[in-house]
Amino acid sequence: MSIKVLIAEDHELYRDGLRLLLQQLFADIEIIEAGDFASTKSALSSHRDIALVLLDIQMPGTSGLNGLKEIKACYPVLPVVVVSTVDYQASIQQMLQLGADGFIAKTSSKDTMLRALKDVLAGEQVIIRDRDDHPAIVLSPRQVDILALLAQGLPNKKIANALNISPTTVREYVSDLLKIFDCDNRTQVVLQARQMGFILD
């Protein structure tokens, strides 16, 4: 039985490498390729029988985790595995919260990538990292939302409007984030959160 996989990756050489790996795994495989987010959405719309998406989140036409968020909102049961150089534990935590079915670091060896893809296509959740950072900080989705808006330089009132909560609640969240990151002000929180991968530009 043929399997259909979408490789959403803007670098042609890496796309070629993933295609060759998949062809090693399966004799009967149809591979669709997309080099930006617009063509990724077009491919998903045109091919409703795609069994797996290998997604690079850093593609033209999207930023941060917005592309992943949009795909999972439109196709909640479609397996999506992020293949990326964004290899922070905090970032991967957010990807999984948004519905990603796995993560594979682009720096993985060929053999590691082969095993990971085989496991993914067998229905397993795979997380293959190359970094060795283990931050103890775990944030809720709402705290991540607040951080993203702080990174845009928005005041409490605008953050409250954007999230449909009260300015008092925003102040409480900001106060909690200052304690969590052990910072004295918003700017320090944003800088530290960015360094740890909680904020992706």
C-alpha cells in the first residue's frame, strides 16, 4: 500500500536528503514537496490522503510556531513531525502542546533519522534532540501567550485586550513570570525567555 508524505522545507538540499531517506524506508511512497508555507497549505488542501507531514517551522510565509498551529487547527488528526534546527526543550514543549506528533533535530545522523522516521510512520511519538539543555522551567500555554505579547512590547492593557482577560490578571501573570525567570523587569524576562527558546521570532 502506497504512503503519501509531505516534506515542508524551504532548503532544497535538505528536502532532497529527506526524500532519499524516505525512499530508503519505503519502496512504495509518494513524496510531495513544499518550499514555503503557502505551498504547504496548498499541498494539504489538494492531497487529502497525506499520511505524514515533516515540517520545518522556519519557512517563508510563517513565523514562530504559527505554521504548526494553523496546520493542526485545520487538520487536527494529521500526524505532523517538526524537523528543525530550533532544538530547545522549551520550544519542543510548546510544539507538543500545539499538537505536534514529534520532533527531530536537523543535526541528527542519517541512522538516527532513519530510525526516527520509521518509528513515526509506525505511529510513535518521537523526540530526537541534539542539545543537552534541560531547563527546569515549564510554562502553561497562557504564560507562553503572555510572554509572546511582552516580546512585542505591548502594555498590560493591550495584552488584556488581545487575550480577552482583565489588566489585573495580566499583572498577576507578569509578576509570576518575573518570579519564574528570576528577573527584575519585563525586558530581562523577554531576553531570558528568548535565550531558552520560549520565544521564537
